[in-house]
Amino acid sequence: MAEVTLRRPGLYLVEADLDDFSVRGTVVAGRSRAVVWDTLARPVDMHGVEEVISGLPFDVVYSHGDWDHVLGTSGLARPPGHIIAHDSCPRRFADELPTTLEGLAEKGQEEYRTFPLSPPTRTFEAELELDLGGVSLELRRLQGHTPDTIVGFIPQWNVLLAGDAVETPLPFLNPGSPIQSWIEMLKAWAERMDSAPEPATVIPSHGVVGGTGLLRSTVCYLEDILAGQDPREGRELPPFYQETHGMNLKIAAAQSLNSPSR
């Protein structure tokens, strides 16, 4: 079961420990409506959410369609008004997630065979703004970790819900991740947030919560591996991230090799 903690009035962190890593979602509550940002990996992870929503109508937003971000939806005490995601997310529910659940079950996590899938009911291509009453949530595509990755920005609080676009100790690349455009979008977000009057808060789905330094450190990592450098050489990493880093280096090397400038 996840732990729900208050970050600031109207903003709650929902955090759960899994076998290899932890995962974090959020609840954003305005005067008239709330958003549950990611429903984590299991229905039980949503059992404390109704208490902080306090009876408000609400929507669910998926930062992307990876299993550890979307499987808890059926554990919500009430159905959401909409389940919102990027346009490319629904096909992941049809093509990818059933296979992923079967794989998790075969590895000994039998309960995943019983988890129902709750695909998006509302999608968008580039951007969408949600008015929650006194506070808004701007949804923006940030293709990088996956093609359907989005981030959520709360301008009134200068808070970025970063999903897996930012992660510590390092981000997770997939084959085809557009590394250079990922870098440019993170730089743009850092500049926007640094120019705001409110202190910046970046909330990733994995790793530490911090400021725009998290965006810039992710940029540095991506720039280094794209340039053929190993920024983590000689540094200790947990086994999951050791494997992730090795895969990232191979993906970046393939992109660099195939770059038109070479």
C-alpha cells in the first residue's frame, strides 16, 4: 500500500515501494476538482487517495502507459470523470500491457493476472489545460522516455510533475528515445521555471524531489552519453540502475552512430 503525504496545501505525494524501485504519483486538489497523477502499480496503492480528494470530482492523468504508473486505477474508491493521457497511450493498453502483466505473473507475481486495465478515455496530442478551481494543471507532451510521455505543470505553484522524463540517479531510455529533443525540452522547462517568482519544485516518478537542478542533471547525463562519454563510470549504482545505464549507453551509441552529422 502506498504512503500519502502532504507536500503543500492541495498537493499530495503518493509513494509505493516495489521490488526493484519505488514509484511516486501525486494528487492535485483545487477548489472544484482534483487530479490523480498516475495510479501506480497496484490497486492497493490507491486506497488512501479518497481521503485527500475529500469528495471532489476528479480525473486521472497517466504520465505514460508503463505498468508501474497505470495499474492502480481500479483501486480508487470512485470512478474518475476521465482518464487522460497522450494520444499514443491507448494502443499500449491494447498491445503492450497485457503481455507485460503476463510476464510479471510468470516471474512469480501472480496477483498481476487479476489486475484490470483501465485505458484512457480522453487523449490529446500536444497540450491540454485542466482548470481545478484556483489552480490549473497544464499537460504537455515531452517525448523521450516513451512516445506517450507527458509532464504536468502547475503554474500557480511553479511545480512540474515530471513523470519519467526526469529520474534519479539516471533516466531510463528506450530504443528510439529522441535524446536530443528530450534535452531541448528539459532545458526549456528549466528556463521557464527558473524565471518564475515561486521557487521551483520538480516531482519525478522515481528518485528524489527537488528543483530545476534535477532537470539540468538529467540534461547533463543525456548530453554525455550522446557524446559517447560514460558519466557514471566508477560510481556505485543499485543493480536495477546498473542495468538501465548499460542499456542507455548502447541506445545513445546507436543514435550517435546513425546521426546525419557523422
